[in-house]
Amino acid sequence: MKIAFVGAGSVVFTQGLLADLFAFPELAHAHIALHDIDPERLATAEGAARHIAEVRGAKPEITAHLQRRPALADADFVINIVQVGMDAATRTDFAIPARHGLRQTIGDTLGVGGIFRALRTFPVLKGIAEDMAELCPDAHLLNYTNPMAMNVLYLSRIAPRLKVTGLCHSVHWTMHDLSALVGVPFEEVSYLAAGVNHQAWVLRFERAGQNLYPLLDEAIDRDPGLLRRVRVDMYRRLGHYPTETSEHSSEYVPWYLHHDSEIERLRLPVGAYLEIIKENAASYERTREALAAGRPLPVEGTLEYAPQIIHSTVSGTPRVVYGNVPNRGLIDNLPADSVVEVPCLVDALGVQPTRVGSLPPQCAALNRAYVSVTDLVVRAATDGDPRHVRHAAMADPATAAALPVERIWDLCDDLVRAHGELLQPELREVLGH
């Protein structure tokens, strides 16, 4: 069993995934092939992997590769965690929109931050897909890189035979936290969620057949402070709880970030992701320094889906995870060629998405705005049409609420200039008005 990590220099995330993988006896002797283009980060990832294996009592084969192709050769699973442009590109995604008067909190899924993160990532995804078609055509690609829906949709269009599932922990942790909020042990809760990544909806929330939404209503009534959360505000108005944080959720709709009063009422941390990347960098430095000094590292599992999928496929143990996959009839009132987030059965036959049917119409309406932006971004890349980059930004709900159309085009031009060589050549054109 060979498991390749692309972007293994995302050391903190790699550590958590490896801790989960090595906890399964069936995977304790796997070949772990680590790939990153940064030699220092790759060496740190390799050192962390060897330490985690030792602590877990696993005896894997661990190899490190500055070139991608040797890591992918004959792989059974490929885990993608690349971040193209790293922190510098992310800071650009915040700084330039802020100069134009556009507020963002996370900027990795929709909006101009998500659009340009996707456009930077697509050339790398194309290379991965081409290499996998040649070197490991039967491997399953497990993608963690955001923007999830854009990346999975792009891969589904350029490499339709590739087995790809996008993975995100938002549904799991939403339900974990909702269970705590209503005072019901998570292990006793049954739930169903569906929609799109970072904007799925809790359709059922039950214990032993009892609807738990009334208990959530009671918890909100007891604590008026909960009304100062975007996702609670959306739940009260839409009737279904969204599966991502308030910071994320505020960016996918036109109602919040453009208004000072809403930012204050809902305590929205504009630019929150800039603090997150600082902490991620600090965590990496702590790991690097600990390895250099021979100090022990914490080895903690993360309950991420990729290790569970790999274990279920290898062992036949059935599990249900949430995956981002091409729609293909899974959700009736979303476009058939969009990417949706639904529960998936995983066993020895691999990942098998579950048909959900129709979403509540008010939830589907918001998801359709989201998938329209996603479709235009992917079309910009596959058609080589720079106008579609601007069309995507024009269609984005939060961007359209904040800026007149000429400013949206100016903003896209500025981001094209800033990201330059990271974009595919056809999309580097500055269009003006």
C-alpha cells in the first residue's frame, strides 16, 4: 500500500493525517511517499513522519521526494494538501481587495480570494492529474486543498476518469459542536447534511428518531449571545443550520460583510485568516525546532476522513464520511455538473456517494449562486477565457454587494498583476473596463 502526500510541507496537517493512518494496524506498514518543492519543509515533514511512526509503533516505509513523479509512481492513494503561493499569496488575496473596499474573513472558498486561490492551484492540479493518469491511473485522489468545490469540479472536467473525492471536516465538527450545544452525546446523534462545501445544510438532526432542532431553539432562547453568530442568524431565517463557521458563512452571501452594523452585531473578524496563517507558521516552526533539538512532538489524531477512507477501502470496514463529488443526480435541485457535498458510504468498493434528493428551496437557491461562481472560475481555466474570471467575481454575492462593476474589474486586474506567473498564461491578461 503506497500513500503519496502532495504538499507534505503543510507539516501540521501532514502530522495529523499520519497520526490517524498509523493508528490503524492494517496501515502500519504502508509506504508513505512525501512530496514537497520546499526542501526544508520536506525534511521537516519526513522527520515528523518518522517520529509519529515510532510513537505509534508503526513500521512504514517513508520516502521523501522533491519531484512529484517518483512520489506518485504506483501510488494507491494520493492526498493533496498543496497551497500554491503559500502565505505570501494569501496575504495578497486580502491586501488588494481591502484597498478596493472589499472585506473578507477567510477568503479560501468563494469571493475573489477563492477565485484566485483556485486559479493559482489549477495548473498544479492539471500536472497531478496528468502524472496520475500515467503513473497510478487506478489511485484515488483525496483532495483537501481549498477552494474545494472549484478544485474538484476542475479535476472532474479535465480528467473525468480520475477517482477524486474532496474532503473537509466542516460537517463532522458542526455536528459535534451542535450536539454539545443541545446537551446530547455526539455518539447518540444521527444526522444528514447536504449542499456544497462550506455551505451544506443540516437536513436531519436526531437522537433515536427524535428531532433535536427544538432543543437547539431552546438553547438559542436561553443564550441570546448565540444570535450574534452568522450561522445562527442564517438558521433562524432559513430553517436549516449551515455546516461552516460564521466567518466562512458570512462570505458566501451578500448580507453581512458590506455593512458596518452587521459586522458589529455579528462580531465578524475581518481578515481572520491572516491570524490563522500566522499561527500555522508558528506551529511549523515549533515542529521544526523540536525535531532539530530532539524534543518529543505531540502525536494526536485528527479524525480526518482520508485515513478512514483508506482504512475502509483496504479492510472493508464500512463507514460513512462526507465527500465532495460531482453531482450526477445526487441533489436534484442543483446543477448536474456541479460539485456537491453529501454523505458517502466507504467500504472495499471505495467511495459511494448517497443520493439525497432535493434540498429545501431556500437552501438550494443560495447553493446555486455558489455553484454559478464555481462554474465560471472553472470555465475561465478550461476555456482559457480571462473574461470569465471577471464574470465569476461579478456573480459572487459578497463581491457584488460591496463593489460597483468597474471596481470589480479593476480588482481582478490588480490581482492578475500580483499573481502573474502563478496563473496559466491565458489568464494573465489585464482587461481594463
